[in-house]
Amino acid sequence: MAELGATSIDVAASDLAGNLSHCHEEPADVTSGPDVVLSRVAELFDEILAQIPPGTNVWGIGLGLPGPVEFETSTPVSPPIMPGWDGYDVRGFFGSRFQVPVWVDNDVNVMALGELRGGTATGHRDFVFVKVGTGIGAGLVSRGELHRGAQGCAGDIGHAAVGTSDVLCRCGQHGCLEALAGGYALARDGLGLARAGTSALLSQALSDGREVSAQTVIWAAQHGDPAARELVVASARLLGESLARLVNFFNPSLILIGGGVASAGDMYLAEVRQSVIARSLPLATRSLQIARSPLGDRAGLRGAAFMVVDELLSPERLAAADVAAS
């Protein structure tokens, strides 16, 4: 299994029950292109295969990508932060190398599936998983099933317009939620504070030669820097306002928030909750729970495993196997 983020690669092996082993994480840059990134993933898969007992059957490969994916073909479609990936044959890349079936989905969808099948969302038939990392996306579960939409891009809330802002998003549009509240936005605005001397801790970090990233801004906010804290709280407020629209429309019983920005903790979650409640119908929030994803970075890997299991055991695939056997 593999989950690719904008700046990282996570890989693991899994049994058919979703139990992970041989987990490995390392930095990566998705903008390096599919040949570079997927070749590294293939190398990591080879390393895992060399460590598992000889004769172990490998039944399939599951991957999560940080952009829209047409699930039927496992093909990325115009991913805003993934230059060179549009239309790339990810399934063919791995299928030809490992000779097993391959399934690919959006990273937030596999995270939602991981929480649904083996996490806090177990038992919830209608819930939303939100990843706030470099970008922002949502995985939707309706009536106990992952809702991908007609072309696989359901839940792409990061590119919904927020107010009338003229901030340019990496997708080419102006005023997207991601451009104002995602990890990329926190890093950009935090660097601005550091250079202007508005944030003492961020200015010191810059003077010390440290990168002013989203995590640096969160660190400064958690250590009492008022300007950094306002950036984090403003991000949470915008996310909450956007989620309120989803709550009124979709009426979930649970919202789980994951991704690096969610590591800001209680100050972030409290502002999200307050914004959602303030802008949602009372009936929609009567029993709504909003919490941080306890599975964290492992949710996507577990979800990718469950995706493979579900597809291997799908009625269509089993029926085809019966026909072939007869």
C-alpha cells in the first residue's frame, strides 16, 4: 500500500484484515512528476517484498494520490498540485512491474475508508473525513458507503471559493479555500509575518535559518505567538465556515479532521467547531461530533488496504472468477 502526499511518501504491507506492517515514511515532492515519484514507491515496495516471508501471496496494490482520480481507470485527472500527472497510467506502471491488480483513489477517500472500516467512524453511516495538509480535501461516506461521485472528485472542497478574496490558488482560480486556509497558505502567510517582523517567533526562526513551514507556524502559535496564533485560528475559521455548508447539505453525524495542520490541536478544533455550529442549522448539529482523526497518518494506508480487499471481493470480480473457473 502507498499513500502519496504533496511532500511525503508512506508505504506499508497489509494483510486482508487491514493490519499494517513494514511501515515506512519519507519526504518526497509530488511535483517531481510520476516517473520519479512512482519509481521510488516501486523501490520501496521491492524492499518490503524482500522482507516478507517467501511464498507469501501478494493480492493487489492500493494507492492514494493527493488529487482527483477517476476511480474506474485509476487515472489522475487535472490534479492542481501534481504537474505532469494528468492522465498518467498509474495502474499500468505498477501492474506491469508486480503483475497484480492495482487500484488508485484520492488520498482523502482512502483516509475516509480507513476510518470507516477500522477507526473512529466505525458505525457511522454518514460522515466526512477532512484532510488539512498542504491542500484541503474531504472524503464523504453516505449510508455506509464511500461516495466518490460520477467522476471521482466528490468532496473537493479545497477549490470551492471562499468570499471574494483575490488570492491566487495553485489551481489557477482565485479565492479557493485551500489558497487561504491550507498548509501552503499558512507557510506563505507565516513567511510574510517573519519577513515583516510581525511575529517574533517566526522572525527568529527565519533568522536562525529554519524553514517557515506550516508546522513552524503551528509551533509558534502553540508557544504563544499572537500573530501565528491568529493565522492558525483564521485557517480553522474558514474551514469551519466551509464545512457548515457541507453540514447543512449532507447532514453527517461525524466530521474527522486529519492532516498536518490538524496537529495544531485544541485551538484549531475549537474554532472549527464554533464556526460550524454558528453557521449550521440547529437540527444538523444536534448530535454532530467533530474530532481529530486518531488514526492520523495511518488512516490512508489502512484505507488503501481495505480498498484492495473490497475490490478483490466485489460481486463483479467474484462472478468473473466463477465464470473463468467453469
